[in-house]
Amino acid sequence: MGVTGTSAAPTLRPAAEPGRARPAVEIAHLRKTYGPLVAVDDVSFSVAEGEIFGVLGPNGAGKTTTVECAIGLRQADAGSIRLLGLDPRTDRDRIREIVGVQLQASAMPARLRVGEILDMYRSFYRDPADVGELTKALGLAGKRGAYYKSLSGGQKQRLSVALALIGRPKIAVLDEMTTGLDPAARRDAWDLIAGIRDRGVTILLVTHFMEEAERLCDRVALIDGGRVVALDSPAGLAARSSGGKTVRFLPSAPFDERLLAGLPEVNRVDREGRHVLVTGTGELVNAVILTLHAAGVTARDVQLDSSNLEDAFVRLTGKQPADNTEGALS
Amino acid sequence: MNSLTMASARSLALPAKGRRAAFGQIVLNEARLSWRRPIGLIGGVALPLLLLIIFGLIPAFKQAPAAFGGETVFDAYVPILAAFGLAMLGMLGLPLPLVSYRELGVLRRLSTTPVPPSWVLAAQGVVQALIAVATVVVIFAVSTAAFGAPAPKSPAGLVLSVAVSMAGLFAIGLLIAAVAKTSTAANVIGRLTFFPLMFFAGLWLPRAEMPSVLLDISNYTPLGAAVQAMQSSMQTGFPPAAPLLVLVAYAVVFCSLARRLFAWE
């Protein structure tokens, strides 16, 4: 997927200027240690209302700890956290009402039925969502009478998301919600998240799937070693951190490489067997082909590679995103 | 119960009516679960009732040995089997679901909602207590109606004895739930505690036949004290203070330990 991957829904992207409105989530210099282990070193970011914000990073980067501190499940050692102006340390009761949470690895008793679980969680909130509507939206309408243990992995995940949404939260925190889902179920989950946001819910999405972040997130914070190493839109991050684009072609005749290296769009020129690799920015392809044409050379077998979020991830963290192949759409 | 005070320690934005409805929903689901996975019902209700019926049909149990102070062997077993049911429910029925909820992440999940996870603990206590009351009622009713056991001399004393017995045994169950890391561990601890305590309750050797050293020990064990209190309510009248105080002490000490040690995740 290229740089243009996230431009599919440009109208949905809210202005991400902090300070314009009260941010939904505001985290400043968060720090959390477990004994000698520094889980979160220094994390700061701010999420606008109605935004889908991705918290991205390799395993053990501190993503989950960051959101668990944000929702008050863990006590931060230092730093400040505000959710719609509320401090999880002092206003945790209020936060529990306005924040819906989907946790990693949390199950339900095997012998409760889906409807019984939903009815119970529904009773915890003052103005809950309609169970019928919610189960329909999540594709669980026919499963209300089913025991939890009989659900597939995807259905359990969707129930977990349903429980996160049943209190009509203003902020939904979803931690690795598509992990363990097959590609089709994952796509459904993405549509669902986009739908939730369209209802005005701010979404904090913890993920290690690059494609998920590219598809869904307005902005992402890339966390590594307990620190934010980059904060941008997925496309911006990809473009900013990469060397730009690469054009790969087979020249019809030998030519002087300096011809291309001298162009303003070109950063570097490499040989790869008989192929030539030109790395650069802007209207790179046009510039290369026109220059070669003027020199009487034709570029054959032209390939253009745009770097994506995954390249940015690798470049910024030096690590491969986990089970990346699993995230590929088949 | 201790768990109830824990539950109400946090202010909740739900109005009182909503709070009751939410707690009712949790109790309802806990009740459904104990019905659908009836380990507690089998061990805590069916098993002691079955033993009661078998003992009632053994002719030798209709004799009244001199050491038993006028009551038959069967009569002596009635409070022992009541204690059996209470111990099963308190020491296995109560902690096992709680430990599995912690393992599954149910308690952690709940702590992100407006309802505190201690409510599940309280709901489980309510459900097990209701089953325990039913067990005791059925055992005493069957023993008098079907097998001619005499009516209790002090019904009020019996109710009080059952209440403090439940408090003491449920507190032990809560401590097991607090310290056991896995369901398997809770099961093992529960059983390893249950059988020696049942010995001191007199399941294999009724208290009337115990040598004085064993009887002295039995008086200070929770099940020994429970049987002593229930037996005197049935046979002589209002129970002496000693067994009641022993049980109250167990309830207070184990509850406060459980409260201190309970891990919610």
C-alpha cells in the first residue's frame, strides 16, 4: 500500500491542531516503571475529539502500559493525563463512565450467553446503548442466545468491542482489537471502527498492524523503548521518515549516471545488475524519463516504489512489525 | 460481609435504583453460572443430602450409644452433614469462580466500567449463601420429617450457629480466593483444607467418640466449632459462647487477611 492509502476518506479527518478545542486525550511526559524496568519513559501526545489515533510500536514498546495509565488501570509514576479534562487519578469514576475499553486478553465466563453478558454490562451505565442495535452493528444479532464458549475468535472480539461501546462512551480505547482475526473479520472490524468514529466517538487504537494504522488512523504515535519516536499522519510519517520514492528501470542503452544525479528531484543513483535505481522526491518519474529521453535513452520495465508506514516503522525503530504477513489482505 | 463494605467503598454515579439493578444483574448471572456448572450444587447440596439419606437408612445409626448423650448416631451426623455442605460451598464453591474470573481477566475488565469488581465477589457470596441456607434447611427438614430426628431445642440458637458458621467458612474461602493464583491451585488448597477440617467436624469419628485431645483441637477448628454450636442448639438449647466466638474470630481474621491480600488482576 502506498502513500496515497489513507487519502480515501479525507473529509473525515479533523484538524489536528491541539489547543483549538479541548482535546479528548492529553498525555504529557508520562512515565511508568515496574521495578527496574522502564515500561514508559517519556510519552506525550494529544488526541482531538472525533479523531482515530493510533498508538503504534513493536512488542514491549510501552503501548499497552501507556493506555492502561490513561484509563486509570495503572498509576503513572510521573507526567499528566487528561481525558476530556478529567484526571484518571482523581476522577476515575467519571472516566469509567465516559471511556469504553476493550482490553487485550480478557475473556468472559464460558457458560454465560452473549445476551446475558450484554444485559449485565448494559446495567452498569446510566444511558446505555440499545443491545439490539449494537449486536446488529457488530454482526452478533443471531448470537444473543449463544454461550460465550461457542463463539469464534472473531465473535469474541466483536463482543468485547460491543462491551466497550455499550455505555455510549465518548472515548473508546481498543487494544489490539484485530489481533487473531482472519483478514475478512479484520476488514469488518475496520469498517466498524470507522462507523463508530462517524458517531462522534474518539478512538484510541493500539495496534502493531501497519496496514490497520494506515487504513484507519488520522494520526499515529510511533512508540519505541517507552518514547514517542514519531507523531504524524500515517502518510506524513511514511513520507517524512523515508528517503522518498524509488524508480527502478532497465535502460535501453548505457548512459552517464551524472545526468540523473544532477537533477533536483534525485537524491542518489544506484545500479542493481542491469537495472538502475533512482531515489528521490517530487515528480521523480517524469524528471527521470524526460531526461533519459532527451539523451536518447528509453527506460523500460519501470517500477515505482513509494515507501509506506511499514518502512517508516522499520526505519524509526530498527525492528520489523510483528506478524506483518498476517496483516496482509489476501 | 466484608466484600459488601469493599463494594460500597467507592462512590458510584449510578443512582441507587440503577446500582441495585446492576448488582441484581450480576447476582443473576452468577446464579446462572452456578446452575450451569453445578460443582457447588453437587458437592454442597446433593452430596450431603445423599449421605444423610444413606445414614438414615442404616439400621445401626438408629441406636443411641451412651457416649452420645441420648441422641442417635444419625442425629449426631445431621450437624456434621450440614457443616459438610457449608464447607463445600464456602471453601470451594465461593473461591473457584472468583479465581477463574481473575484468570480470565473478568475482574480487570470490570474495573474499567463504573461497577467495581468487588461486586462480583459480593454477588458470588450472595449466591453461595443462598445455596448454603437452602442446604441447611433441606438437611434439617429431611432429617426430622423423614428420619425422625428431634426438632431443635433452640431454633434461634441454630439459626445463629448456622450464620456464624457460614461467616467463618466463607471467610476461609475468600482467603483461598485471595491467595490462589490459578483455579487448579484454588481447587487443591480448597480440598486440602476441606478434608482435615471435615475430620475434626467428626465425619469419620463423631465428636462424641473423639479422645479428649482431638476434641480439644476440634473445638478450635472452624468445622469442629460449627458442629459443636449446631449440635448444642439441637440437643440442649442455646449454644455456649465458645464455639460461636471461635467462628466469629475465624470470620474476622480470615476476612481481613483476604481483604489485604486479594489481587484483582
